Amino acid sequence: MELQVIDDVSNRLDKLENKIDRLADAVITIARIEERVTTVLKQNERFIMRLDRLEDRVETVEQTTKLNKKDVSNGERVFWVVFSAVIATIMYTFR
């Protein structure tokens, strides 16, 4: 009778040990996943910061382009006015 009780207790202890081992494995797996998630979140933060900097640079370039476009447009107008005046003067001289 005592051997059967000892065997039952031993079986229960073995089951508890197996469950504790599985829990320990699960905790280790969760810790690994948490490390991966932390790494991914840090990478996302870095990418967001880089994207913000790129957006700022694009805005700066757009503003500069608008200013340059105005300057080029005005310069082109002046060129054509002067060119037309020169052609008109040449044509007036040779008539």
C-alpha cells in the first residue's frame, strides 16, 4: 500500500516537474519575443526619425525650388525682352 502511495506521489511530482519545465520554456520564449519586439520598436523609432528629417529636407528643397523658379522665370522674360529689342534694333537698322 505504501509503495502505491509513493508511486502516486512520485507520478504527481514528475507531472509537476514537467509542467514547471514547460512553464520555464514558455517564459524563456516570451523573453526572447520581448527582446525582438523591443528591437523592432527601436528600429521603427529610428526610421520615423529619419523620415521626419527627410520630410524637413524635402520641404526645404521645395521652398528653394519655388524661389528659383520665380528667378528663372523673371530672368527668362528679361532675356526675351532684350533679345527682341536687339532683333528689332537690327531689323530697324537694316531696313
